[in-house]
Amino acid sequence: MDRAVTGENRTGTIADHISHAQVFDGENGVEGFYLPTLGEGTIIAATSTAGLELMKLRLRDNRDAVFPVNNTIATQFMVQQNCVAYRKEKRMRLGVERNVTFSNIYNRVAGKIG
């Protein structure tokens, strides 16, 4: 799922954090995951239900969320929680452009690795 969303093979980065993963299991199997020990707590989800539920879980211990502006579902959710955007950043890349499904990223890993 991570590769399909990010366009990258981050298996090596993710492997050390799998044992701490929180998984959203929907009607059709795994619909999303939250890796609280990886960077800022990455959340990748194939459905908005999974993404929002995992965001709620993450926000129990965190005061903020960082996700692409393209994820309008996450944006609407944060507005409903009375949160306001306090900073916007540009996405940087080096090399070949990857196909990224930004709307399926509900929290980034960290600024240095997406």
C-alpha cells in the first residue's frame, strides 16, 4: 500500500517499525496503517474512513498533523477539530518524478523523507 501511494519502495525504512503498526482493517482487508514510531507517525490509507480513524488515533498523543494540501478529507477533518494551518511547505524532489497519490497520505513520515 505504501508503494502504491508514495511511488517509492520504502520497505527498508518501514521494516523496523512494523511491530508498532496500527492497522485499519475494513470490510475488504487492510485499508490503512499508522506507524507511530516512524518519524512523525506516518499514516497511509486507501480509504477516507481508514485515514480519518487513524488520524484520530494519532491525535490522541499529538497536537498537529502534516499532510499534503491535496488531501481535502484530512483538511476538512482538521478544520472540524478547530485546528488552523500554521505553516505550508513546498514539496521538493530530486530526480525522476514519482506518481504519488497525495490524497491517501494522512500524515507524513518527516520533512526529509516524505
